[in-house]
Amino acid sequence: MKITPDIVRSEFIGTEAQVSASPNKSYLGLSGRVIDETKNTFTLIRANKAKRVVKDAAVFHFKYSDGTIVQIDGKLLAGRPEDRLKKTIKRLW
């Protein structure tokens, strides 16, 4: 998978996610498959338990089907999923 600034505009439902950093200690290390996304949260499921994680309060590692792992700050993902398609992203590198 080619990593570009457009990665924040992609669909995250169905990908494996892990919280790598957060000021909220209960989020640290939380991982699972993304089953739902709202304006401000991701819902992760693992072992038949669903947990909601606030996007603004976490940095995520997303693992794609080809084995690529991408780290994305949740602040870039805040907002409705359909509105992210319209958002312009400055190149980060």
C-alpha cells in the first residue's frame, strides 16, 4: 500500500486498530477491529466486547490487509467520515 496524505480520507471500518498514545490511560494498548465510526469516536471490537475510543484523545496504529501499519493522530480523523472526503490535507512530509 502506498502511503500518501490521502490515507486519512480512506475508510477505516474493517481495519485493525490499536491505540498507541493517549492522555486517557484506559485507552492505552486498546486494540481490535473497527466496527463503527461516528463524528468523534471509533468503536473497536475484540473478544466480543465493543469499546468506544474518542478520536481526539488518541493516536492510532492501523494495520491494513497487506501488512502495512500506519500511525495517524486522531485529531486528523475527527469529523464525520463523509466530510473527510471533502477536507484538504496538507502534505505532512
